[in-house]
Amino acid sequence: MPRARRVLVVGIDGVRLDTLARVPTPHLDTVADSGFLAPVTVAESTPTMSGPCWATIVTGVRVTKHSVWSNDFTGHRLGVFPDFTTRLARQDGRRTYVAAAWEPLVTVADGGPMFRRPTRLTHHAPAADTPQAWEDADEATVRDAVAVLTHEDPEASFVYLGAPDETAHHLGCGPAYEESIAAADRRLGRLLTALRTRPAYADEAWTVLVVTDHGHRDEGGHGGASEAERTAWLACAGPDITAGARPLRPVRHEDVAAQVYAALDRTPDSHWTLDGTAVPTLPQAVLLDMDGTLVDTEPLWLDAAREVAAAHGHTLTDEEGAGVLGRTCADTAAYLATLSPGGAADQALESDLEDTFLTAVEKGVRLRPGARDLLDRLADEDILAALVSASPRRVVDAVLKTLGAEVFRTTVADGETDRSKPHPDPYLEAAARLHLPPAACLAVEDSPTGIAAAEAAGCRVVAVPSATPVDAAPGRWVIGDLTALLHAWGTQP
């Protein structure tokens, strides 16, 4: 059963990017390490104030469209360009949730609310305009949010923490500001724990985004054009992003709402005229299947299986043939032994299969569309590449004469791990040889057998079906051929 997609956006107001290097933020680090943390430069046309920046973040359009030009929202166009919680609730009937203490976000104060119609809302206004009152308000906000995230089922949520910004305004960007950021990180940790303790968590695929709106001058305050004020950041992790991923282009505030829609598999309507798009990323490593993915050898393998089966008295049906795709020689031999009327020995069948397949491969193989361009792109981007095959070493080495062995940092063939595909062992071995966790690796596979192996290892997967249909799923992207992956990375061969 497919896992249910869910999104949590945590907005922490006024956190300088350079301060994160000094302040221990283990929970934010967890999100960043599981995906990416990237700087965001506030657009020159956007005032470095909370209202305009948060409006861009949650609507996915720039200030010229949403018309929130200051912290007084009067004259806004949020009815035309609503926030993502309102759009998802009103247009798709999805359950959405917002928790915030700053009044214009959720009340009519100062021309609000920015979040117009989420399906669930909690609000705790600070008792006074002091740093401690804002800490208390954030604490109440998180207390309520933890309860909702643990026991209810919002599909998209936004939780706002405002104390760091207010502390900087009152006390500057010194020790008190840094402690407020550390406190915000501890609250983020409680929100992440709430997700992990959900009864249905194992059946859910969560994307988490943590974002700030602007920075601060050293003495506190913002609204100007200095680098310290214009530098914000976004951390993002989820089932569709590899750990340690590298954004392919500069990240913008308007990309956050688009990332939310992408995480929910919601294609934005062109009439929304969003200015943002989901952030394309490059993985640290790509683990590539060989047969049917890089080279068009699946027909050769199927012909070999049919030839060996026929030699032992059985005509392989189309359905039986589909069952051998992506399988090792040993697995296929054991399968053919059950079909052979003469009761041929597994070892003899395995030897015949390997020899027959190798003979066909040595006559020459064709590359799949986009394979050469993909391998060249990995080399150009200095992305680690590994070949992970269910074929025997002799076959792999024969194909490497066409692919080029120098392209791959390592290659894993059948028999070089305790278990082969569909078990995760080959992908775990490849990741270990690259000194990376599997979650940092993107696996490219064509068969359900290989996909099962890669996903069991913990890899994100791009599926390029060659003979058997494959369904999309969280952590798995299904494409027609490798050129689609290159297109997503900004290359059109």
C-alpha cells in the first residue's frame, strides 16, 4: 500500500545563516543532513521585512503579485494568491494546519490574516512585546502543534516561531539571540519527535522544510539591503531528496510553496501563476543497474533463458519470461529447474545461462537512450558513480568495455555479496565502498527486482522501466528513459 504523503513547514523568523555556524542546532542539522540546507537571497524587489518575505514563502509568488509590502498587510492580494494551506484546503479538500503567535499571520490584525482558511488553526498571541513573552508564545504554539501533529492527521502544516526575531530587535544579535535560536531548535526537535511518534508514521512519507524569512544587522533590526539582512536559508528533507543533496540552482523563497505541492504530488495549476518551482537537486552518488538500464541486454537475457529452457525440454511462456528479468543466473537457474521436465540440475542450468548470455553480450550491446550522456554528466559534475548488477562478473566486465570501466568508482556483480537482488546487499555494498549512507545515493533501476533491492537498502530510486511496468511512490520517480533524468538536471541531449 502506498505511503501517505505529508508535509511540515517550520518557519523560524529572523535567523541569520552565519549564526547557525556558531549555535548548536542538532535538530535543524538532522533535517539538513537528511536533505539539504541552502542560502536564500531575498529578492531586491522585496523589502527585508517579515510580512513580504513570509507572503512569498507561503504563496509561491513574488511581492508584485501578493502585494504584501510591509508588516501591515493592507491592500494585499492574498485572495488571488492564497497560501498553500488555504489553497490545498479549499481547492483539494485536504486537511491543513497552521500554528502561529504573530497576529497578522492568523488574525485580522494589521490587514491580516495571511493564512486565510486552513482547516485547523491555533494561535497564542504574546502577552507583551518582550523576548520572554515571545518565548512563552512560541512554547504554547509548539505545545499545541505537537498535540495536533501527534494525534490528528493534517496533510500540510505550517508552524511559526517568532522569538529569535523579536529577541534580535530588542537585544541585538548577541548571546540572548543565539540562545533564542537554540531554543527554537529544541522546539523543532519536539515537532520532529511528534511526527515520529504518530501511530501511522511507518505508513507515511514526510517532507520537512525549515525556513527563515530574513536576517538581521549586528545591532538587531532589518528592512535594509545589507547582505546580513538579505541572506535567509531553507533546509529541506523528504522521501524524494537524497541526503546531502546539492541544489542545482539558487534557492528562492517562492520555491517553498512549490516544494510543498511537489511533496504532496500536487501539480500546480497553470492559472496559479506560481513564480517558484520545486528545487532540483543532484545526489552525492548514483548507483546504476546495468542490464535494461544502461544497456539493452534484457532481450539478450530473455533469449538466453528461453534457449536454455528449450534445451532442457521447456518452452518459456511470456509470463515466465517476465519472471526472470532482473534475476541472477542462480535464481533463474533454480526457477528453470522447476519448469524443466527432465529435472536438470541447478548448477548445470546456471553454467549454461551464463555462457549463453555472455556469448550474446560479447557480440555487442546497445546503450539505452541517454545512457552515455548520463555517464558523461556524472563525470562532469564529479558525482560518484557505481555499477550494481545482477549479472556475473564475466558479463559485467564484457559490458564495461562498451560503457568504460573508468566511469565507475566501483562495480558490484552477482556473487560478490552474500545475497543478490532483490535483497539489499548489492546496494549496501556499493554505498559502503563509496563511504556514503544509502540515503545519500540515487539508484537507477529498470526492473521491480532491482527497485526492491535499492529501496530495501534505503536508496532513493529513479525507475526506468524496460519490460515491466513500475508505479511511482514516495522516494521513487518513474521516467520513460534516462533523458528525462538529464532534462530534470538541466541537460537536454
